[in-house]
Amino acid sequence: MCGIIGYIGKQKASIVLMNGLKRLEYRGYDSAGISLMKSGRIETIKCSGKVKDLETKFNNKQFDSTIGIAHT
């Protein structure tokens, strides 16, 4: 079962969205992804597997965005 979370606000969207994805882990899924606004463009990172796999892939990137969406 998929889960979707979005955020628009003053905090770093990446932190809010990753925390939201971790809360959705109980639902069962086979992939995860996150998209954030960066310099007027949408940057997307996705992977098959668990949220921790997405987090590992994501940690190498720098995002200061306050707008984003994520899914499992």
C-alpha cells in the first residue's frame, strides 16, 4: 500500500518528508521517492527498497528546499 506526504512551509522539507516516510513504513511497500524544489526546478531521488535505502542515497545531496513531496 502506498503512502504520499507533501510539505510547504518554513522548515527544511527534506527533514519533514523523511520523517513522514518513516511513519508510513508499516504500510508495506517496495520503493520510495522524494522530490524537492531546487533553484526553481524539481529534483527527484527514488529507489527500490526501504526508506533507509532512500535516505542513504539522499544523504549525499544538499537540499535547502521548503517545498516537496515524497512517497512509498
